[in-house]
Amino acid sequence: MDGMLSCVRATVTAGTLLVFATFAPAQGAHATKFVAEVPLLDCSGVPCVEARIGEGKPLRLGLDTGDVDSVLDREVADAAGLKPTKPMPAGAPAGMFRTEIPLVHVGAATLRNVPTLSMGLSEIIAQKQMPELAGTLAYTAFKDRVVQIDFVAHQVRISESQTTSVPCGEACDKFSLITFGKKGPPIVVVQGFEINGKSVSAQIDTMYTGTLLVYTASIDKLGLSDSAKTERLENFPFTDGGVQMKVAPVEKESFHGLSLGVSAPLVYFPTPDVHEPDGLFDATVGLGLFYGTVVTFDFRGMTITIAKP
């Protein structure tokens, strides 16, 4: 959710992604020709796909809409012959470097010139601060493409680069690239979510497995002051190196009136160890709202559509 190490996120019990029955592709899929349809895999509770760097062996890479930089393990980057392309700022972890992956194959889709941070991941994986992944694919890897994450049929669909936008369905909205905090990276932020009927501007983060995390600056305006007094805590080992968040029930969480999440919806609130976005948006939305839906990102038209098949 924040900074260079935003790949270190929250998790849920392994297998959660795979508990739904299989259905046909969602409404709206007819609007786009997908060149790749690959299994949506579960990597310690976060969504991932099998991919190859150039002609290399298959790797598991997480799907990360919550960050501007893809991430690749240093050993994988070295084996692929990747070299630094830009200097790192002062204070960056030793061994980290910026690079660009010429070709990433995901099924029949080929992603080109993917901007990436290379860093050693084995230690933080061993400390259970990150799932067992070779890296992540950030939203920038899918420039001008349509990406559909089908949590019902357990599939990920990817288009070629598009020259036109996908028509919006009923539950659809534009997203903007807004920085996470005054000095943070630009991330995907959407209007159209609601808590108890009140509009919420929210970051979309497919590597955060909670529902709606409402930040401190927006608690009062969303009428959640009493809920935020909860003493109930939930641990998120992959977020910010491992944090606890406060959690409380709410009446309804939705997107343009489409009810999302489970029958007993929950909302989360930050504790002091959670990074916050300086009031630039209200919340972060994670996987907890998307189970049982098909989420379509149009990175050409800058829209997100959510459907329940």
C-alpha cells in the first residue's frame, strides 16, 4: 500500500481464493478480445499467475494493482541478465535496483518493457512478511490493456494493447492515479464505493486481503466514529512488515449499489503502524470485497467494472 516495499501486504487463510464454484465469464467480457486466459492461482491468500521472464522457467507472480512498480527477486533478475536502468535514492535497501523486464509471458499475452524493482525476497519470505512469490506484476505492467480477474471461474484474462476504451457496465467508474501520501507513488483510486450508502474514494489493492480499510482522516465524515472505537483487532502479517488493524461490522459495503463482500460485512481502521495517505483518499479496498465477483480493469480507458455473474 505504500512506498518501495508495498509488495509486503496482508493475507488471509490459504485457499480462500478458490472456494467458489465455476461459472461462465462475466457480463461485459464480450466487449474485449482476450488473448490470454490463465488460472487464477492462490499464493498464500493473494492472487497470482504463472508467468515466464523471456524464455525462462515458469514463475509465480502476484497481481498487484496497489503499486506502481512490479517486483522481481534478485536471483531471478540476475538469472535473466537484467541490469540496473536507474540509480536508487539514498537509503534504499542494499542490493535493490531499478530495471526493466523486456518480455513477460502470461499465457499467450506478452507484456513488454515492464518497469521493475529487483530486490532479495528470500529473507522476507522466510520471515513470513511476504507470500512465496518470485515477484509481482503492478498495474503499470498492463499499460493500455484490459485485465479481468474472475474470482468465480478462477481465471485471469488479459487483452492485447487497446486503442479504444471498454464500454462501462452498470457497476463501473473511472479511476485516477493519485499518490499514496504527498510523497508516495501514484496508485489506482476509484470513486463509487459505498459504506452504509455513503460515497468512498478508495485505492484498489489486489494484494490487500481485507475489505474496506478506512483511513483516520475520513472516519468522521463517513459516520464511522463509533465503529472506529472497536477494540477488536486482526493481524495482517504481509502489510507494512506485519500490522494489526481494528475491525468492526457495518451494515453494507457496495459499488454503485452492487452489494459486495460477505453477508456480515466488516470495515477496518488503521493502528499507528499502518501507513496512511495524508487524506488524499478515504480508504483502501481489498480482496475481501471482490470474492464472488468478476473485476475488469481497463487500463486504456481508466475504468473498473465489477459484476456478479
